[in-house]
Amino acid sequence: MNEQSPPYLLSDLPMSGRNEIDPQALAILAKFNQPSLKLVLSAIAEWTQGVHVISVNAIAAREPEDTWEEAVLEIRIDAKTSEALSLWNKLSQSIDKAKANIAVHDRKMLDSKLGIQVIW
């Protein structure tokens, strides 16, 4: 993979020794328009500043019979429910703002093939 491939892009996210990156998830991320993916990942990275992030995992979700697949970023944070819900709303707004600057085709692909989970 070249310098602009997903592992390089994921380096902007807070990664510690407890993170896992599934190679199948990276394969899915590699199918995205990389500048568009970088805009979304940068929005996520910016959101994590000031948030107590425990781990970030990239996993692949697949349904072989339907040929459906999705890369899921699981962001585990240390927060109480009310704070976590507020943080999730802020993340959602940041991602929507980033996607507003992305071509419609790329945005649709991101919407259908990239999942974001915040776990607290």
C-alpha cells in the first residue's frame, strides 16, 4: 500500500497498544476515494482531541451471501452516558460537515461502506 493508503490515514487517530486493525477492514477502506476518506478521518481525529479515547478498532463487517461489506471504526471512550451521547452528536455533526465537501458519489460510498461506532 502506498503512503496515502488507509494505515497511513488511520495514524491520525489516537492509537494505543490496545487497538486492533483488521486487515479486511483496511482492504475495504482502500476502496474509498482516499482524499474523501481522509476528510472524514480528519474530522474524527479532530473530535477525539479532548475526549478520553480508550481504543480505536477498525473491523470488517461482512454478509457474504449479499456481497455486503462495511469497514467499522469502533471508538471506545471513557464517558458517562449523557456525556457520551453529547460527544456522539458532536462527532456526527463533524462528520456531516466533512462529508458536505465530498462529491456525491464518494459520500454515498462512505455512507454505505463506513460505519462509526462510539462505545462507552
